[in-house]
Amino acid sequence: MSKTISLTGDLGSGKSTVSAILCKTMNYEYVYTGQIQRRIAERYSMTTNELNVYAETHPEIDQEIDNTFKSLVDAENLIVDSRLAWYFIPNSFKVFLKTNIVVSAQRISGDKERINENYTSIQEAAMKIVERKKSEVKRYKLYYGVDCLDYTNYDLIIDTTEVPPKDVCEIILSEFEKFDIMKNNHTPQAFVSPRNLYPTLATDQSNDITVTNVDSFDYILSGHAKVAAATKEKLPLVRVNYVSDRQTGNFHDKELIAKWQQNNDFKYLIEP
């Protein structure tokens, strides 16, 4: 069983902060790509968004970033923060951190370390996030045949929108311990803010909360009543099951979403 935690996720989801806490708590070494990517972008006199687009036709960029991680498959006691670490290190404990796109934009726009990613507004930052995510997903599908936004690839998914890094780390450590004990029988877990889950016309067939991700938005396929109750109770997270089928249900019903907000006395940070 690997003693490595591979960490990936949305921009602004807190990966660096969480990694730092985990490394300190576990006495693990931190291996990450963010700084490497920004240095490459500087060398090419590009922003990271421009580098991602450039890399779509220049595979040597990804090769330069990825080669380091391919050699870590048998390493131990590592926290590896890389978009494809879960793919390069398949026996690692695979963690995905996600967050609401508005919160992601707010966090990024206030991050002084991202010196080449200066945004004039939260809206611009949000649009850049969408642009960058689409570029990355397209590139990785082309070169590796994998979908980074297929949450069934991961052992643990945590929505950090309303959860502080310390609490995120506690969840990771708890689930990592179970992962180590259960070996190959570990069941993937996902914890998401109920205020980031959108209703559909899908007929509930289970008491469990089942969701699917379409264009970076999570839609409820079953368990509407549980999500509604958690929303009203202002719970920061609910346990959900992700499925890969992205073609089920009505995903963009504005009237349904408006009624859902009214009935549950809240307002989404962003609507599809």
C-alpha cells in the first residue's frame, strides 16, 4: 500500500495550504507543479493561461512537468500536488479538492504569489478559471486519454467552499487511515456543500445523494430531500456519490433552480 497522497483539484481550492499542513502533521515531503509551471511560463514570457493554450500544440511543456512525477510511483511519505499525480501514481491515496467558482475567483484574485495572474475583477477571474479548466481538460484527454473532472477517478473528494483548511486536513487524515486499513476494499468518499448542488427533474430512486458533474456544476440525481434539509440546516458538507453519466436529467432549468432557492431560503453564489 502506497504511503503517498496525491492531491489535485480546482484553482483556489486550497491545495497548497492543505498540503503544507499535511506535510507538517505527517512529516511528509511536498512535491508540486504549480511553481514549476509558473517558472516555465516566465521563461516563455507567458501567463499560465497562455502557457496552457501553448501546451495544446507543444507536448514538450507537459513532458517537462510530468517526467518528475512518473518516477515517484514507488516513493513513500509524499504529498504530491499535481494535476495528474493520481494517474502517474495509481496506488496513491487520490484526493480532489473542489470549490465554488466564485470563491475560487475570490481566493485567486487575492493571492499575491500568483504574480502573473492579475485580474481586474472577480468576474474576470471566474472566466479565466473556466478558460483554464477547459484548456487543461482538453489537453489531458488528448495526451493521456483521461478526464480529470471525472470524480470517480478519486478516493476522496472534498468541497472546500465553506470548510477551513484545518478541517479539510482532518477529513483527509481520517479517510487516509481507513484507506490504509481497507487496502483494495476502500470505498471512495465525497463531501460537498449542499449549497453547491443544483436540483434536476430526475426522479429520486435512492435515499442516498447521487450527483453528476456537468460543465463544472454538480446536479442532484437522487436525494433531493436530503440536500434540501442540509441546506436549511446550513450544514457545510454532505456525503454524496458521484456518477460519471452526464446525460441524465434536466440540467439547466432556471425556473426549477429559482424555486429551489426560494423553498430552501438561500441564494446560489453562481447559477449555471
